[in-house]
Amino acid sequence: MTPLLAHDLVRTLGGRRVLDGVSLTAAPGHRIGLIGENGAGKSTLLRLLAGVDEPDSGTVVRPADLGFLHQRMPFDASSTIADVLDDALREARDDLAELDRLAQALADVPPDSPGYVDLLGRYGERLDHAQDHEAWDADRRAEIVVAGLGLGGVRADRALGSLSGGQRGRLALAALLVRRPSALLLDEPTNHLDDAATAFLEEQLRGLPGVVMVASHDRAFLDAVCTDLIDLDPAVGGPVRYGGNYSAYQAEKRAERQRWERRFAEEQEELAELRRAAAVTAHQVAPGRMKRDNEKMGYGHTSGRVQNQISRRVRSAARRLEDLERDQVPKPPEPLRFHATALAAASGESAESADGILMSLRDVRVPGRLTLDSLDVSATARLLVTGANGAGKSTLLAVLAGRLEAVGVVRRRNGLRVGLLAQDTEFDQPDRTVRETYELALGAERAEAVPLGSLGLLGPRDLGRRVGELSVGQGRRLALALLVADPPELLLLDEPTNHLSPRLCDELEEALSTGPGAIVIASHDRWLRSRWPGREIRL
């Protein structure tokens, strides 16, 4: 198996340089996680490595046998699950058929004939390929993978057009795992996976002998799978590669930032001293300077020597100053820090009833999607909704938000303000800028009272971009900003950590546990769930 190599990749999108001279070596057996703020270029880098997009400059050397999760499956809506799996098995079946043909040819050719050595070499190459890809076990592996990713109960003759988006995503992932390519590139692979499917995926990836490169928001997944992490956030020497998993990265990232800040401060202090020294010493050596009293007696004997010494100091300081100004460490960019005074607002009722019930659900049914006997949401609730895919988590949030009618009793307090962060973020006017979208949604007065830049969700350079140009994660940040800038009394978050950078996920978790109002979250994020301080219901 061959490595995946990239050298000096540059990519500009929408007038913004997303990647600027990125180089990396991914050797077989290494599982590399790509992390960084939303818009840092994780998906862009994966597309360049996969050959789906071309860099403005730079080169990529990739194995011929490469799999990319977000490549569009070459099947129309009428194709079936069986068609997809047969295509994934085609290479293994070709390997076995070719081995049989070459074995027969070797049996028919005498060992001393001219073509025997060539046949034997071709047989050895094909045998190595078949062993690396476990071709003899491919059909059984397909059954295991389909079941492990939660598709075991779906008939093989189901047309792709009849599958949900999550099912199609899991099928695309299953096809790649069945193929076992030499290099596997995955963009947010744990979206749409429940706990069992995620654990299965982790086991499969750890068992692959080739290159694995994954962009993921899932901190527990990064912790379990990765041997290395590449941070695409700004750094002194460009993207930084860290050995180890996400937990190891967190500690090293903080130390790296402190070293950068300390080095910048020391250089700025030295620059100031050199400028001062150069200016003062240059004044001392300036022609026509008045002699001080203590210089007059021996001035004629020593002036030449002193002047030469001072001149050397001037020249030395000037050279050092020139070198340092040319090569000085850039100022560390101020990282985005999530600043929200409150995610949800206090109940508008009197203090005596502040802990009262905002919503009550009794015997609620959404046929085929949700069954719930009873649920009360108090004015200060912190409620986590969990469950397998298809259990009805998103459906429950839609019912609470009033966006979906349900059979049963749904009571909500009069005038209750509810906000929902849905999984799929779409904006009606993709040509509007981020700033315009924010101001029009909130109104000029509120947008001025809570400037978008003050929330720490989007950087200044992104405020003038069109929302249609934002990454998926940046779009979710904008949607979250619209909610917390004018917080509702009941905030509903559907998979809030999907597509968000790990650092923002950490900061969002901290904000969830403080402040007034009620918050209900539906999440499969194991990292978040393991630290959840409030109540939990499992559907």
C-alpha cells in the first residue's frame, strides 16, 4: 500500500484563500483526523486529496485505490441496495477470478518457458492485492457491515430513492468499508449513526491497513480512532500535526498557543528595544554632535575609536532589526470564543411560578415516527433526548416547536416563545450577506443591541460573505446566533454539535449548563452525553 502525499496545496474560494501551502504525508496504518474552526478548509482539503476538486497550485499523489465518502454514488434513484453492494464487491470478485485464471495459466505453462516468470510476478501482485483487501472474505464482510451500520433490516431490493438521507449516507459508508480501499477519506462519517453503528465504524477503521483521513466534529470518535490530528487553524508555521488522539491534542493545543503568544510578546519587546537603541545610538554618532565636558580632554585621541565602536553597534542593531522585522512571528489571531449571556430567556411569569411547566405532552403519537406517554418541560429544564436513529428525537422537537401536528394532548403556556435549531440549516436568500441576513431576521434595533461579531460565532471576515458561500458548520453558527441573540424561553437544539468545530462544541456545552430558561437537546454525541448534568429521556 502506498502513502497519500500532498505538497504546498493552495485553494481560493469566493475570493478567500481557504488553504495556503498545505503539505502532508499520510502513511498506511495512520488514521489522521482533520480539525479546526468551521471554514478552516477541512472539507476543501478532503476534496483536493480525493481529486474531486483541483488545487490552484500544489500537487497530490494518491493511491489508485481511494475511497471518498462524499463522492456522489454513481447510481440513480431506481437502483437498489443490492446494486450498490454488488458494485462494492466487484473488485474483490475480480481479484479472485483473476487469481483463478492466472493459477490455471501457471499450471499450463512449463516453469522454464519464457512467459512463466512474468505470469508468476502478475500472480504475486494480484495475490498481494487480494490479501490486503481481504477478497476471500468480502461477501461475508458485506453482510457484517450492512448489519453493523443499522441497515440489516432494510430489504436488499429497496430502491435508493425510497431510502432516507441517513440511510443513503450509511449505505455509501458501508460500500466503502466493504471495498477496503488503500486510502479512505471521510467527511463527518458519524452523522446519522447511533451508538452501536459508531462503535462498529470505529472498530472497522482501526482494522484497516491503509490510510484513513477523517474530518469530524465527534470528539469521542476522534479520541477512539485517530493516531494523529492535523489542526487547520492558524499557527506560526501553518497547519500543525499532533501525534495522538483528541484528548492529547487538547493539552498540546493549549501549550502551543501559549508558546506562540509568548514568542510574539518577546519578539515585540526586542523589536521595541532595537528601534530605541538604533535611534539613540544613531543620535550619538551623528555628525556635528556637541562634545560633552568629560570628552573634551582626550577627544582627539579617542574620538576615532569611539566613533567606530558606535558605528558598529548602529550597523549591528540595524541588521538585527531588519532581520527581525522581515521574519517576525505574526500576531496570534484572536480565536473565536462563544459569548452568549444566555441561550434561553427566563420565563415571563412571576417569580413564584418561574419553576412552573412551560409545556405538557400526554399520549402523544405521530404515526410511524413517535410514541410518547408523558413529558413535562419546566421553565428551567435541561433535558437531553436520546435514542437510536428513527426513535423520534427530531420528531419530538418538531412537536415541541409547533412545527408538526401530533395525536394526543399538547399544552403550551400562552405566549411561550420557542426557538428551534434544526439539523438542516437553510436560508431563504442565499445571495444576502451574513450581516444582512442577521439584521433582517432580528430587526435593526436588536441587531444593533447584540452585534453578530460580539457572539464569537463568526469572524469579521465572514460577515460580508453571502450565506450561500458559508460552510455547513458556519451556516449552523449563523442559525445559532439568530437564536441566542434574542433568546426564546424554550430553546430546542437538534444535534447541536453536528458540523461544529470541537472547540465550539466544548464552549457550547459550558453555556448549556448556565443561565435561565429551558433547553431541550436531541443528541447522539457521546462526549456531550457523558458530561450532561441535567435530566435525560431515552425514546
